Amino acid sequence: MSELPMDARRASHTFPPESIAQIQRMAEEGHYEIRGWGAKRRLPTFDDLVFLTASVSRYPLEGYRERCETRTVLGSRRAGVPIELDIPVTIAGMSFGALSAAAKTALGRAATAVGTSTTTGDGGMTDEERDASHLLVYQCLPSRYGFNPVDLKRADAIEIVIGQGAKPGGGGMLLGQKVSERVAGMRTLPPGIDQRSASRHPDWVGPDDLRIKIEELREATSWEKPIYVKLGATRVTNDVKLAVAAGADVVVVDGMQGGTGATQDVFIEHAGIPTLPAVRLAAEALRELGVEDEVQLVVSGGIRTGADVAKALALGADAVSLGVAPLIALGCNSRTYTAGGVEHDVTADYHALGTEPGYCHHMHTGRCPVGIATQDPALEARLDVDEGTRRVVNYLRSVTMELTTLARACGKSDVHNLEPEDLAALTMEAAAMAGVPLAGTDWIPGR
Ligand code: SF4
């Protein structure tokens, strides 16, 4: 039998070079990969949807003369003092520990400047972020690190975190190099030791216990503060319905593109569902319960632009939450940082981490070249808080302008009036996941 011609450099689909390298690394080191950032594999995104903007059948609004409302209220169901935002774009929970105090301060100041909220994280509330943030959402996580009655009273809303999109069903990690004396003190843990957060709350095993926890938090905050429940997107329909039944004012659904400071790569790439189907499922669940005007839906996970925000709102979200994108606005993955008016190139620092600007996912190392995801004082000093604030404000304002541009072009005087009927899908997958027709047809796969 003659031999088939074989290209000497033909890669295997089953074992491409990266799989070979991964297996060899696991064989050498005997452990799985831990990293930061979010999913890197190709996933269905909001890019697979387009807007059917106005033409003859409806007319657009003028961008420079006609107002497009962006005001957003969260927590109107039962909270005495709902959260009132100027824009439907919030800053997601990211811990002090994962991020430097300077980064948390810049995010808080930027959120305040544009009239939106920011969120604490696994590890508690710092004075800096409380002072910087006009509206601060305080997370209650399974670990309960830094969760205390004093800060509960200082918060503007409470977010019970059941799961995160990057690691639904798993807990966070903070490797020892980021557990500084201050971080350790807030978490009542020894400094310098790897810390793994719990994957489930210690005092409940099911939805009834969630209801009890919500009632406790309402009592502790005099029924004033909205209670959010945050879910990693997996069995979205059932989870949203159970969160609503337990008494949530706001449901936050975090798709699998959501970022993290550190967790197992196998979680990031192989658990949960993308944000695109998660929004549609969550919105449908609220509609099926008849509470879509009562319980607000916030979605997160890989949202980058005003177009992403507009599409999430059209599919039924009341607001979105951003994590990685504001970090990029702050300077994450930049080749340089500027201090004292002088620009410094940090390419060599990325190389020391084994990466390049534009590819970095190394929050877990604590060696962030631009001072964002670190507790090292010398590295943290690279982040100029005023400049970082300016950049995040610019980014959030630009996102809002993109959002209102699209809403006006759809003839909407309020971004919350965007609807699925304004969208078409470019792929069958997106049509099925988002529940909108494939472009040029009236066909929604599965319906
Ligand atoms: S530049 Fe810093 S914040 Fe950005 S991915 Fe790298 S370590 Fe994380």
C-alpha cells in the first residue's frame, strides 16, 4: 500500500500544537492552569446582531436636537431607596485584592462623574472606594470576606453573589503574591498565602435559604436598600425565577465572557453559557413571571461598546455591568504608562510575564505592568488615578453616546424602549440564541 503524502507541518485538529503544549505542561507541572481575564475562545456575541434602524416605516430622532433618555432606576420593587443612575451602564464587582486601591479609586471616581454605580468585590469595602463612589453596591459573597454590618449600612445597595460568569459553580482565587498585609487584614487571613474563596454560601443549601438571607439583609438595612442577586449564566430560566421568588429586587446575570482576577482556565473556557442567550432567557423568565416592570435585569459578561449595551437593552436588560472594559480604559494591556508627564514603555514587563501588550491575562500574578491588578506598591504607583479616572469617564461617555445614537436611529426617545423587534441576526446561531429573526427572513430557529 502506497503511503499518503504528508505535509511535515500539518497540524492535527484533535491535538493541535497548543493542545500538545498544554498536555506537556500538565505532565511536567502536575496542576491545572490558573489565570485571569475571561474566555478567549470564539463565542457567539452581540456582534452577530444588527439593528433595523428607521427608514420609511418609522422615523429616526435627530441626534443634536432630540433628547434620548438614559436614566435608569434599579431596585424599585421593594427597596425604600432605589438606585437612580444617569446611564444604564454600571461598573461590575471587582475586589480590592484583585485590583489595587488606586484602580478601585479611579473606577469609583469615574462612575460618580458619569452618574452611575460601582461595586465592591470579594474582600470587602475600602474607605477609598466608598469615598470615591457616589453609589456603591456592596457584595455579599460566599466567602463573606470583609462583609460586616458597618459596611452594610454604608452601602447603597446589596448584591448577593451566587455565581460569576467566568466561574459559575466555583469560587474565586487570590494567589499569595497579592495577599498583602492590608488585603489579608480585610479578609482575616494570613498574608502571602494563596486564598481560595468558597463556591457556595455557608448558610444556605437552596432557594428557601436565599429568601431568608434576603429578608435578613432587608431587616439589617431597614428595607431601604435594593437587594440584587447575581448569577453565573447556566440554567438561567430556573435560576432567575428562583431569585425572583426569593425576593430579589434586581437580578444580575453574568455570561461566560465575564472576567475574573484568577480562576482555573478550565472554568473560564468550559462552564456557563454566553451572554447573548443568557440575556434573552433571563428577560423571558421575568416576562413569564409577569415581573418585567418590577424586577430589573442587569447583564454582564464581555460587554465592550455602546452597540453591545444597546443590543442587551433591546433583548430585555434594564442595565449592563462592565468589568474588563473599564480596566482596559484604565490602561490594562497598554504598552506604556505615564507618570509625571513622562511616558514609560513596559513591554519588557509583559515579556517577563510571558506575554505581550494586547494579550495579557496575568492578573493572577500580581505583576500587572500598569499598576491595575497588583498589590505591589511600586507597580501600583504606575497608575495615575486622575489620568485613569479621565480615561474611564471618556470611555463611559463614549459608550453612552454610541447607545443613544443607535436608539435615536431606531426612533426611540428612551434607550429602554429598544426591543427585540429592532434587531436582526446575522447567523442562525445568534438568531436561535437571541430569539430574533435571521436577517432577510422572519425565521427564528426553534420557533
Ligand atoms: S495588564 Fe494588568 S490588568 Fe491587564 S490583563 Fe495584564 S495584569 Fe491584568
